[in-house]
Amino acid sequence: MTRTSAETPSPVSPAPLTAARVPALAAGATLLGSGGGGEVATGALLLSRELAGAPVPLLPAAALAPDTLVVHTGLVGAPDVLAERLADPEDFAHAVRTAAEVVGGSAGAVGVIEIGGLNAVVAAVAAARLGLPLVDGDLMGRAFPRIDQTVAAVAGVDPAPLVLVGPGGNTVVVRECSRRLAERLLRANVLALGGAAALAVHPLPAARLAAIGVRGSVSACLGLGDRLLTARDAGGTPEGLADALGAELLAAGRVEEIVPRQDLTPGWATLTDGRTGAVVRVDLLDEYLAVTVDGVTRAAAPQIIAAVDPSGRRPLRADQLRTGGHLILLHLPPLHIWPSDAEPLVGPLAFGLDLPPPTVQASRSGPALPTGPASRSGSALSTGPASLSGVSSPRTPS
């Protein structure tokens, strides 16, 4: 029967985030980076240290008081700079506090910009440092390279105020900016701050976030990480790994050729599927954008594509692919169903790819990941710079 609003159950809060859960969070976030999102290991070390004192409460936005101010935070910058410069947790805390002050309030919770890659972990670092809850959700449902590729942008919400904190506490505050200009402003200011900075953006009341955000994605990330770690210990076949992750197995084979990207023009890798002999092409920038098997599109952004090293069951970023290496290509279940009118923002055309829509495959076995709130409205897409490193990496410095 139809459930009325009065009958809708209260959201159930997940268990707090503890240091023991960091490996699962990091593993899941690496998969959900879809080949991008930055290097997660350093952020995981920071988070383990921050959680040594006390766990971080993990709460759905709907479980917060409606007027609770949720500030989203992450790290933005060029990958090489991020790999060499250790982030200071206090920079994220300062960015969150500053963004809240600009809107005339104080932060009551920290939000995740993107659940894929480094920024899934960085937001938890900020929450731990501030002593605030972390919202069980995010604004992307995976990793994307630009700050305007969010569910908030699709809902017409501008990101301002936007706060960047660089080394030594140097701070940039953009009080007002449109979605159209936000990426260019980020790129210019991150470059001025040395190529990497802490970011605070999209301060939103919890009620608004509950209506537009991707729900349950931190819990989904933890569950996905648990299953990957278990599968890694168990070994097994590519088909077994796909089943364990609730994913579709796209291919498993040896990389034959890698054609590097040219600035914002995607590159690609080709491999031969060792099981079927099929020729497989993976289009990529910082993230995996599409997988084509014998000329047929099997997955494309905003769908989540993951590559896993078959020996160590370690997720591989796009910049870690090597000619002669072996990998398992997976299409992970979505955390968010984007409406069809978001395709120019997050679909293949957003990255310069003109592809036919992916073929519909038989349903997967294995545990499915929860989906975000957009599954309620809009049809699924059949198919995506300084940007975020976890929102990804400014293309100019990199």
C-alpha cells in the first residue's frame, strides 16, 4: 500500500565512525573514485590519528534538526602537490568555521562533497577535528573532477560561500559565485595557494540537504569496503569478486596499450579480455569515463567504473594503469540515479565523448548498494579543471 508522510519511519542512524572502520572507508572510497578522486592512503592515516580520541557520529541529514547548518568540506588541488604536501586537519576545520561565519551561523555537522576518493576521508577528518557529526551522504555519489558536478548544482543551488585555506592559514573567501564560475574561481585561487588547499563549500540547512543530497553514501562506502577487504583475503575469480561487490564484471585481462590524455581531451587504454578474447577500450581522464567491449558501450559516466588488480585485489586509479598489467573491470551499482536532464553535466558529453548509450545487462547477483534520493525523481542516465582532488584536481597545475 502507499505510505503516507505520517507513516514514514524515522531515519536510522548508523554506528559512529571509529578508527577500526577507517580501512573499510578507505577501500570503499577508492572503488567509488571510479579511477580518480586522489590518493586515499595518506588521508586514511590522518583520519586514524584523529579518531584515536573519540569516534565521529554518523547521522543522516534527516536525523538532524532541520535548521542545522551542514558545511561540506574537502581537499582540492593537483595530484602531484597533494601527494607531497601533508594536509593539516586544522585547515579543514578553519575552512568549515569560516564558511559558517559568512552565512551568519555555526556549523552543526560536516558534509561530504564526494564519496569517491580522498574527499570521503577528508570530510571525516574535519568532523573529528571539529567534534561534529558527519552526515551519512554526499553531493556526488562517486568522484567527479569539477565542483559544479553535484546534485546541488542540478537542484539549482550555488556553491557560495566558498572558502579555501592554503599553507600557513592563507584564506580565500568567495562570498558569492554562480555555479558557472565556481570552477574557474577555484582553479585560479588554488594555483595562487600553491596548488592545493582545504575547501569548504555548500553550507546548507539539514532539511535542504535531506531533500537534495545523496543519502546513505558513507554507510554504502563502508559496506563496499568491507566486502572488498573480505574478497581480497579470500582470493577467488573475477566473477567471484564481482558477485561479492554486487557489481557487473565488464572484462578481465591484460592492458595492451595506453594512450595518454591531452589536457582535457580523454586518453584511453585497450586490453584483451582473457576470458572471451574481446577487445576492450577504457576512456579516461582523471576518472574512468567509459568502457566499450567489441565496439559496444557497456558502461559510461556517471556510472561507476572500477579497475582492480587481480593479484592483490587493490583498486587501481587511472594514473596507475600500466601497459602489460592485468586488471579486472567492474561496473559498480549506483549510489545515485541522476535525472536525464543532468546528462550534459555528468554524462560522457561533459568530458568530450560522443558515445551510444550503454547496453542493458542482466541483473547482477550479490549485494546491492543503497541508492540516493534522486531515485525518487528523474530517469536514470543511460550512460561526466582546478577541480577537486577528491572533488578532484585542478587540471591547470597538473
